[in-house]
Amino acid sequence: MKADLLELALDAAHRAGVFLREGRPDDLGVAATKSSPIDVVTEMDISAEKLITGFLAEHRPDDTFLAEEGSRSAGSSGAGESGVRWVIDPIDGTVNYLYGLPSWAISIAAEYEGETVVGVVEVPSRGETYRAVLGHGAFLNAKPIHCRPSPELDEALVGTGFNYVLECRTAQADVARQLIPRVRDIRRSGSAALDLCDVGAGRLDGFYERGLNAWDYAAGALVAREAGALTGGRPGEPLNRDLAVVASPGVFAELQPLLDALGAWHD
């Protein structure tokens, strides 16, 4: 079953990538806003989500969906009759896409009975596709990937992101201010799915963020774990909306408790 789910996810992500890359209008505008006036949705987000969910539903009508722009199906709080739920972000990094910046991705994960078993992150601007199947490793295009050997924390390159709600992003900026003297440097791409995969590919040593939703991290977290990274929230908790920490094992061991002490989990 996992192989079939992977092939469908790859196909759906590729179709959405072609649509988004080739169909992007020069005068792309904002269709709506979400959590704040700067948290935008474009018509391309909505259309790409419909393309993905329509394709998957055609092939697997008994599955359910959890998708960022609102696509749901009966029983979408969990798995349907098949036990499979698809978790979808049609454009992770919408503001980048709106501005014509290259750091955006299509994220598609398949859960079976609540566990993520397949993850695909398509990055059209790079010509790259990250994929992972639970227990079978992670790949960038056809090449197996692995997280970097863990450096000391002060030599680690760490990614992060900022919330669109002013009070939250202000608190996040203060955490970053305190963290930056303790690491090599901080990067902010604007796409959590891409950052998680880049940890798996060794392009970052770690990543953290508060306020992520399941569609932001479901696929990328599986890619990172299958590439050897660790994922979690606050110490003793799984990755969740309060805090997402993803890093190579040695960096994770230092970064997670430090972020907890700095209050990265609250506004």
C-alpha cells in the first residue's frame, strides 16, 4: 500500500508543480487573508489544492483530506473507511510564490491510521522532489539523503520561521535574538516544508518554529526523520503546534532544551 500511496503523492505533487510554475500570472493577486492581513491566500493556492484533492479522490475515493485552504471530506478529523488521510499544503511559502521568490513547495503526506507513512515535497523552482516512505529512507530525486554529522551547537546552521500574527512574531524575534550568538547563523526561507527537507538533505543542521500546522510539517518531518534527523516539540513531547524542533541528533540534543529554556513555545 505504501508504494501505491507514494506513487499517487508523487504524481499529484508533480501535476500541481507544473500548474503552479507554468500557470503563475504576472499580476498574481491576493484572494483572501487568514490569520492576519499579511497571511495571504492566492487563487493559485485554491486551484492547486483542488487539483491535488480531485486527483487523489479520483483514485482513492474512500480516503479523507486535511488541507490548508479548506478542502475537507466527511470524517476529515481522522481517517475514513480506508484508514488513509492525506495532509496537503498546495503552496508552502505562499508569500514567496506571490513575490516570485523561489522558496516554495507543494507538500503532500499520507497518514495510515494516524501515522505518517508517505511524504512528498515538490520544489519546482529547484527541479527537486523530496520523498520518504516510513521505514525505507529519504530521497532527493533518485538519490538517498542523510542529515549532516552533528557539529557543536555554536557551529550549527539553523533555520526558523515567523508567525504572521504580530504578537507571536515579536516573541519569536526575541528568541532568535537570544539564539543567534549561540549558533553559526540562522536562516529563514519562508517555507517550513522546505526547511525540514533541507535538514534531511544536510543543507541545514537544524530547524525550529512555533505555530506550524500539520500540513506545514507532515511530509517534511517524515523526510527529515527517514534521513536520520530527530523531531520533537518541548522535551518529552512530539512535534506539535506549540513547538517544532528538527535537527541532526547531536544538534537536537542541545537545541531542544535551549529553545525550551528561551521560551520558544509561547507568545
